[in-house]
Amino acid sequence: LPTLLARIAQSTFSASDSLETIVIPSNVKSIGEYAFGNCKNLTSVSIPESVTSIDREAFTLCDKLQSITLPHTLTNLGELAFKQNLNIRQVIFPQSLDTIKYGTLLQCDSLRFVSLPANVKYLDEAAFEYCSVLDSINIPAGVTYIGPNCFEGCYSLKSIRVNSLTPVDLSSATNA
């Protein structure tokens, strides 16, 4: 990719079946909606610290992607950003995020480990829905909202540690 590139636009590489590895240049500030969506053979993504925004469904349906390291500068991670990535095993969210949006990791069937930032406040609706092998989650003290169906279909979930000093309403967090 050109080194002076500032934004990867909507659907730029979507459904590029031959794409296996991507190194995003250090000038890129944002990744558009569905930019790498449905890249079935994408196994590796290097996202530089210059990226502050990843739009909705940017990496949805990337079947071979196993892990992703998000930059510490990221302040916006769009809805359904990693939806249905069947082989993603771990996600470490940066401290710069305060919201995990709708369906961020929806139906990531192999997801085993999630590290939430200490300053996260909102776990939106269906954020981890049908992450069927996720067995534990540590919810930081600052969380004030856990959306409906946030953990629905997380059949292996055995441990939820809520570190909050104030009550968090979990009544709508799961129907599992």
C-alpha cells in the first residue's frame, strides 16, 4: 500500500480471496466500513499506532484471522467490526476504548480470551453474542452498562468477574 495513504476506504479490499497478509502504512488514520470484510484467507493484519478509527464490519467474515492487536491510539471500533471471524482466538482491546459496540465479536466461535480496557464503560448489545467457547470474562470497575444479549449463546461461560464498586444491571445481559 502507498506510504502516504491516510484512509482505507469502504469495501476497498472486501472479498479479496487471495489476500493473506496486510501491513497498513503508518500514515493511515482510519479503516473504512467493510474495508477487509469477507477476506476469507486473511491470516495476519498489522495495524499501526496511527489508526484511531476502525469502522463497522471492517474485518467481518475473515475466516482465517486468529488474533488481532489493536493500536493503543484507537478511539473508535465500529459495530460488528469482527463479526463471524470463526478462528479468532483472542482480542486485546486498547485502553483508549470506552465502548465495546454492538456485535463487535458476534459469533466468533473460537474466541477464548478477551482483555477489556480498564476504562471501558459500555458493553453494548450482542457484543460477545455466540462466542461459544469463551469461558470467562473480567468486567472492569468502570462498566455501567451491559447491553441485551451481550453474552447470549456463550455456552462455555463459567466465570464472570464484575469488579464494579457500583451495581451493574446484568438482567438483560444474557438469555443463555
